[in-house]
Amino acid sequence: MAKWPRFGSCKTRLSKDIGKSNALRIQNKMFNHTLSVSNYLKEQKVAEICIAITGIGLNSSKRWCKDLGIDHCYSQGKGCLGEKMKRQIIKFQRNSKNHQKKNIIFIGTDLPNLSHMDIVNTIYKLEEKDIIIGPSNDGGYWLIAFSQRFIAKNNYLPFINIKWSSDDVLSKTIDNLSQQKIKIDFLNTKVDIDTLHDIDQRG
């Protein structure tokens, strides 16, 4: 899930502290890092890479993705983050060969310390668990992944009645999942870079 890195429209909270140019530079650096990790996983045939973009038209985003070597490119569309993720699950299922159900892993582009092993560990955990969550320092999560077993049930409980960008996104998500017998596991907590304080937390 990515936002088009455009001057003045990305990392708006961070830009208030360090300026729009610096915020854009940091956004580009984090995006390129995420792309580097993703491309490595693709080259190793560990995962397929899809990007869901907001802030740019679909035709332009497809050209951009082609230049980046990304095969699957979608628009995030309207709505809250939960609606956007549900939409991507539906699109991916629809466009998968023979509508094959696969594990789906969502990450953003705000993680300067993202490692390919984070994704490898997630894939490994999905063999036994239904959902994997990577908690973030702000009360949300930097990764959420769904096993093909979970997706096959068309179960979208994680996205119901959540106030996105609040500090209780993670706890509300877990509350939603506790309504059914869903096996959850967690990765290490990471710092999403949204403010100057987040950068300070990373040291």
C-alpha cells in the first residue's frame, strides 16, 4: 500500500517539522527501501509483488509501476484503510490465475528497517496461523497478513468498526478477531515514520 510521493502531499505531519522537501526525500527513501526488499523476495520467488497506489491516476500509476518492474498495480480507491484493504483482497482474488486462493500480506512504505526476513517469517507463520500482525509504535500495525484458509472464508472481521489512524487500531482489530476461533501470531513491534518523534524513537 503506497501513496504517490508528490511534493506537499506525503508525510504531511512530518513536513510540519522538517519541511516538505525533506519529508518528500524521506518518503522516497523509504519507498525505495520497501521496493528493494520486495524485489529481492520476487527474485527469490518467495512472493508476488502487488502495489496499491493512491494520489495518482490509474493509467499513470501503471506506467510508473512498469518502470519499477512491478507486475501488478491497482488503485486503492476511496474509503478508509479497511475498505481499501478489503478491495485489494477482492481484486487480487479476481485476477489470480484460476482464482487461486493465496496468502496475502499487506505492508506500507513507512518502514526504514523493513527486512526481507520479516516477510519470510510471516510466510512461515502463516503455515500454522490464520493472521499475522506486526504491531507499530503508534497503536496500529505495520503489517497484517492473511492465510489462504482465512481468505477462503471471505472473512473480513479485522476491518469492522475501526477508527483508522487512532491509537487503538491494533486493539480493536484483535477484539474483532476474538469473536471467532482465529489463530493469530505477532511479529516484532516497529516504528512507523509519520512524525519527527518517530525518527527520534529510532535513535
